[in-house]
Amino acid sequence: MSLRKQGMTRRQLLSQSALIGAGFAIGSGFVAGQAQANWALEVEHLKPETMATLIQMARDIYPHDQVGDQFYATAVKGHDSAEAAPGIEDGVAALNAAAKNLGYGRYLDIGWERDRVDLLRSLEDSAFFQQIRGGLVTGLYNQKAVWPIFGYEGESFSEGGYIDRGFDDINWL
């Protein structure tokens, strides 16, 4: 039986299983990740729900099933500043209002990834969306801990360049 027939995406099933099995703590000023993931994120200026929304939004913009939530959390952590927080809170409120117009309580309540992506596409010209998307390009992919997941070995200049380091290895094709 497919997950779609049951009304749940694969990501939602995995997410819900992890949340139930490991617990997801959102307390005052603190967002904790899955216990088995062994990571947590402290939030200083944003609401914990706002940070959870940013993490889901990041996953929907740049989806990589093999990349853990902690890397997405690190990528959006830069928005948790006194200067950025008011605009981010307003942007997430607009995102939640758009979700409400579609019959959901908030963005995080949209179960289907496709439906969340459709909602994001309708807002992709907004300054808020562009701010989050733009920050993710470097915030996610510049994390050295993520590089091995994608098979990237890092810069090569300090190692003598790519010629002697497999520049023509194309086993990923």
C-alpha cells in the first residue's frame, strides 16, 4: 500500500516516526532536535516555531534526503539575530497566512511536500523568500561537514590542484 493512499508522504512518515520515537522538544528559547541525531539549536531572537518553519522551508527549497536537519538548522541559524528577527517573523507570519488561505493552520501543517513547494513557488518573488533562499546557498553548501555527503572533497589548491586529485573521476555520471 502506498503512503500517498494513506494521506502521508515518505518524508512526513519519517519525520513523524522520528518525532514520536525520539521526541521533539520546543521550549522557551530552545529548540532541541531528535535525540538520536545528537544535536540541538538554541534560539535567541526568533520563536522556536519560527525556527522550525525555517528548517522545513529550507528542506523544501533545497531537498536532500541524505542531509540531516542539523545542517539545515545551521544554515538558517544566521537569521536568528536581533536585526533580522522582526522581518523573519513577519515573513513566516505571511507564509502561515498563505497556508491558512489554503485551508491549513500554518505552513508546518501542510503534509505533502508538493503542496508546500507549490505554496513556496507562489511566494518566490517575495523579499522574504529570496532572503531565505539566498542565505541557504552558502549557509547549507559551505558547511564542510556536508561536503562528504555530496562527494565533494573541498578546495584543491592547497593540495596541488585537481589534476593530481582525480579531476576526471566522473563515477557520479
